[in-house]
Amino acid sequence: MVDGLNWVCHNDKTRFFLFYLFFFKLARYFILL
């Protein structure tokens, strides 16, 4: 589990994808408001 998290943290593509997904959810939440 920890090794997996380490890999995600050091993988730029995965980090960028997660950040994009989080930003998209945040934007959609504000649009719904």
C-alpha cells in the first residue's frame, strides 16, 4: 500500500491526472452552486 502511494507520488503522469480529476470535480461543484 505504502509502496503504491510512493509510486503514485513520484509518477508525474499519475499526479497530473489526479490533480486534473480533483480540479474538474471542484469546478463542477462550483458550477452546480
